[in-house]
Amino acid sequence: MIPVLLGISFLSFLLMELAPGDYLDTLRLNPQISAEQIDKMRVQFALDRPWYVRYSHWLGNAATLNFGESFQYRVPVTQLIGDRLFNTFIVAFASTLFSWSIAIPLGVLAAIYKDSIFDRIAGFLAFAALSLPELFLALLALWVALATGLFPVGGLYGVDYDYLSPVGKALDLLHHLILPTLVLGIGGIASLMRLMRGNFIETMRAEYVTSAKAKGLSDFAVYFKHVFRNAINPLITVFGYSLSGLLSGAFLVENVMSLPGLGRLTVEAFFAKDYYLVMASVIMASVLLMVGNLLADILLAAVDPRIRYDK
Amino acid sequence: MINNPVQGEKSIEGRHPWLLSFDKLRSNRVALFCLYFLAVIYVLVLLAPFLAPYDYRKNFLDKSFQSPTRIHFFTTEGKFLFRPFIYDYQMADRITTRYEEDKTKMYPIRFFVEGNEYKLFGFIPMKTHFFGVEAPARIYLLGADQYGRDVFSRLLMGGQISLSIGLIGCLITFPLGLLVGGISGYYGGIWDTIIMRSSEVLMSVPGLYLILSLRSSFPQNMSSTQVYLMIVVILSFIGWAGFSRVIRGMVLSEREKPYVVAARALGQKDLVIIIRHILPSTLSYCIVAATLSIPGYILGEAALSFIGVGIQDPDTSWGLMLAQAQSHRVLTSFWWILSPGFVIFVVVLAFNFLGDGLRDALDPKMKVIK
């Protein structure tokens, strides 16, 4: 994990260095800021040093969780990212929960009633849902919010959020989460459902299932005690992969639906050429992804006693 | 007759595997339909300047957000006309941007009319357009955008960018991924470690974050050709990682097979063994993977242009056209601005169905649960 993180940080630093111009360029256009002041800021932000000096400096600081200061806001980057990261996490978590709780029952039903009309329709809809671009879906959700007035049009917290009781806060957040969760969750439902169906059908063919049926267990017991627990394992591995797509999706959805998440922050920082902020968000997004993968591995080991990571 | 004992009956053993796969694809109606559908779309987009009635960059500010033109067959007296016609539209309400038909004059739709000059396929200078109406009326099949530009024309021209990026991206990614994955799997050792670690780095950054940080290493203002090339390069740079990892795995299992050992014993050069002998065995996987990866390029371009760091006005792409729909007023009042989103959906769906069908047809070894 650490070498990969090092690689990511190096890559993003390199890319930032290759970028023409820097944050001061925008300030230079401002007639109220004198040339001396700009030069002073150059030294202050260490933009006059070669890149490898700055990178090693940054790396040393990052080891102590100091990711530098934002040029734009003049506060530590961690402070800016903290809230945003939490928001992105909430959205991703809610849509994961949503898609799993819908996809697994649907997948199981489609497998049990294989080739029925329900299975066919669900299969086709899943394929269509997989192809729905999140960008388009987010715009449609925004349209629903505007046309019906039932949902908040953007943001994650109402204007009066700070004055609400804890229960009110939770309800307010949930209300704001409905549309983003739907938009992000639909793709996940489709792929998980297809996978669950496939695994379930395959497991139903196993010999122990035949023997369980032969000894007279009810269908219900066979499906849920024997098949289900074996069929669900591959999905946990997929959880890790799906997280990357989920974060990318959240990136778009945040920008369309103006949610105060990491993706939106990154885009804003990109346009302001706020290097450290972009870098830190990219790294944070990757950390989120890696932690997700790690959790999936641990969960898999917990669920499946055949998997042991020590040799 | 002696040479061909099975003549007269359909021999399955004697047919080339590719033909067998093709037969299988042909029996899959959905996939075949998607193949034809995509072919039609690509031809339409290739002929875009001819099919588009107007120059996609030309503004008509007095027609801002005009609703799609209605095509009539019946005159106001109820008489049926064989040649369809339209009416000119006039702004009826400035606040809600509502347009109404001006029924005083009919404008018949004519085919093969003279219009703005363009170059078909980029080199044949032409002035003829497939259809059009007499000025001052304008025919907007899919309405007009903010600047009164024809959405239909822009959709066709935008398709040239959105659809070609996927093809060109694949042409870059796949040879690169094959070579890198092949070398990595065949030689192993230090090269393998370096290549696999760097692909791991690329894969552990969520896609759009990586795209945006790659985008930042390019200047923010570039010409449209440069932007186009940049998008292709960025998306290909990301695409090779996952693909070459799969190829590496396949090469690894192929490396010790007798035919490779035989080729090595005959003194073939390593690169020749990789390219001529090992990589062809991955071909069917490549075709499927390429088909299924094209939507990724289309969506990647759309995302970049949508955020505002890709294709810039007055040029057009489907993602850029959708960016206009971000405004709340546009989104609620002018549904036709969302049409590129629908087109993206349909094209991506077709590619997914086709890829799925190809997988069934090309790879009988793969486990397919029906």
C-alpha cells in the first residue's frame, strides 16, 4: 500500500509540475497586487525552488500528515479536505448500501426463477441501467428535483442545518441524500444483480446442493443456508473494484448536483491552479479506494473460512 | 469427389473457427441488431456535414432556445400535401422563451439544397445539404440551443468527436497494452515488476480524479485539435493498465506451452515469439475487450467536456452539449438540450450488447451462464 501511495503522490506531483503556469499567474493579472508582493509570495510558497526539493519537502511533511497549505484559501489542505472527504464518503456509502440491499434479493430471485418473464425483464433492465451514463442520470435527477419540488435542488445540507436537532439533522441529510444515492446506486444494482444471479445459478449446480435437496431439506433452507452463503463471496471481492467506479461517479454527480464533496473541490482547485489541494484530493480519493479494498479483503476472510492471508 | 468426402452435407469440422464464431454472432439477434445500428450511426456521423442542414457553429441569436420545428403535412385548410412543410417561428413570450408558428407563409422542406460550404470527409468541398428550407425560416429538428445553433447539426458533428475518440483510443491502447503485457508476462523479472507496479499505481486512483490530474499537465487553453489529441492521449494512458494486466496473465499461462517451447528451440527471436505466436491467442479476448472499452472513452470524453476542460465552444461534442443543461432554467424548460445524453445512452447500450454477444460468439471456453 505504501509504495503505491508513494507512486501516486509522485505521479500527481510530476503532473502538477508539468502544468504550465502556476497559481501566481492569476494573481499577476490583478492590478492591486504589486510585483514585489508576487515575488514575496513566490518565495513564501517555495515556488522558486526546483521541483525535487519541493517534492521531498512535501513528502517529509506528508509523513506527519501535513499535506501543505492551499494557495487559494491559505489554510492547511487537510482542513479543507476533511469535510469534503466525509461528504463523498457518505454519498458513496449510502449508494453502496442502497445498491446491495436491492441487488442481492433481485439477483437471488432472478436465479431461482431463471428464464421466467421476471428474470428476462430484470436482465434487460439491468443491461440498460449499466449503460446509463451517470452524467445523464444526474441531470435527470436534477430535473426531477426542479420539476417536482419534492427534493432539494443541490447541496447536502439544508440552509437551517446548523439549527436543527440531531434527529432533524439526520432527516435533513437523508432527504438530501435520496437523489444522489439513486443516481449512483442504479449502475451498482445492475452489475451486482447480474453477478449475484450468475453465482447463484452456478452454486445451485454444486453437488452438495443436490445432496441437501436429496436429504429432504426444504427449498428455502437449501437456497438460503447452503447456496446463498457460497454465492455471495465473489461479490465481496467485486466490492473493491466497484469502489473506484463509485468514486468516479460521485465525482460527476457532485459536480452536477453541486454537492460539497471531494470531486467538486478538486475541480475548483484545478481551475484555480491550487496544486497542493488537487494533489491532496487525488491522494485522499486513492486512500479511500485502498481502504475500501482492504476492508473487502478482510470481510472476505471473515466470511469465507477457506481464505487465509498468512502463508 | 475423392478429395472432399463430406461434400454435399454441411461440415462443421471443416469450417474456419472465425466463420463458426460469425455464425454464432448471427444467431444472436440483439447483438446483430446492435452491430447494424452502430454501423448506421457511424455512417450518419461520417456524413454529418452533408446531413446537417446548417453550420453547427453559426449563431442565430433571435432563435435562442427555439423549440423543435413541427413538420406539417396538412395546410391550415386541411389539404394534404405530399411534400411536408414547416412554418417560421416567432418569439411569442420573451420571458419564458416561448415560440409560436407564424402561419402566414409555408416553407416546403426541400432535399439536396445549397447551403453553407463544407468539406465532406475533410477534403471534398461541397455545398449541397441533404435537406433544408428557404431562409428566413430555419428548420430545427431538435430545437435550438442558447445561441440559436441547430442542436441536430451539432449532435451530428459532435458525434464525429465523441465516437471517433473511442476508436482512436482503442487503436493506441490495444497495441500498447498487448506489447507491454506481452513483454511483462514473457520475460518476468524486473520488467514485470516495474510494469505491474506502475499499472497498479494507475489503477488505484479513481478514474476521473486521475483524468483531471492528467489534464492539469496540459495548458488550459489549446486549439480544438490539440484538445482532441490530449483527450485521446489521456484516456489511452489510463486504459492500458487494466488491459495489459489481463494480457500478462494470458501470456504467463501460454509461455510454457509446447508450441512456444518449440518456437524457442527453433531459435526464434523473443519478440517474434511474443508477437507472432503468443499474442494471436489473445485475439478473441482483445476484440471483446475493445468493444466493451469504447463506452469508457465516450463517457470519459463526455465527462471532461462537461466539466469544462475538454472540447470548447464553438466546437462541439456530446459532453459539451450536455454542459448547457446544467443551468436550472434550461433543464426545466428546454428538454431537447438533453438529447445528447439520450444518444450517449443508446450508443453505450449498443456497444455493451454487442460486446456481450461477441463474448458469447468468440469464446466458447468462457463460462456463459444462460
